[in-house]
Amino acid sequence: MFNARGETIVDRPAFRGPVKAGKRCVVITDGFYEWYRGKDSKYTSPTGETSQPYHVSLPDDGLMKMAGLYDVRKNEEGSEVFTYTIITVASRGTNLSWLHDRMPVILNDETQEVFSARTTAGTWVFHRVCFFRFPN
């Protein structure tokens, strides 16, 4: 699965386990791409749909921290495989609503502390699942 809807994350079987186990993570990147689909888009797909990619980044081009969940599973060979998903919310009322109806939960220092705070389920532990930068 690509993204976890924040509004239904505890109801979805795919995410219920990581939520209950406190497997929160922060996905660090310098931005993400979103496709705009509209009549005034620059590109046309082979099916005739028009679309245009937009790179979304922070105003200062700094690293972006997105809220996520991770899980660790074993593959057929018995090796651990780390997976993660980004938590998304509705983009209504934000400066991204024209581009897409969903957006990642973007954390700042204060909200990262709240996101990682101790809860009745125990301490949230951050694991370095993935750290990458988009190529220039």
C-alpha cells in the first residue's frame, strides 16, 4: 500500500497492527512529487489524460519530515524486510488543495515531538527505515 489515510488508519487491517504496536516513523526527504490532472496540464498520457508533475518542497528547501508507520516482516528466505507507509490527511484549506485532495502529514520539530510522545501503549520508537534524497 502506498499511503495510510489518517482518518481511517486504526480501522484498516493493513495498518491496525503497526498502529497498536506503536511502530511510528518519520520519513525524511527533500520533497515529493504530485501529479496535477487538468485541462491546462502540459503532458498527455498514452491514454489521452493530461497531467503535469509538481515537486513539492519546503519554502527553505530544507529536509521535510513526514509522519509514517513501519513494519518488519520476514521474506521467504527468512531475512527481515522493512516497510513503511506515509500517513496522509485531506488537503482542504491548505495551499496544496488545488493540486490534490490528499497530502502527507508534514511534521515540524514541535509536532514531531507530539507524534513521538509516550502514550499509554508505551514509548514510540523511531527506526531509520529509509533515508533518501531525490536526485537533482
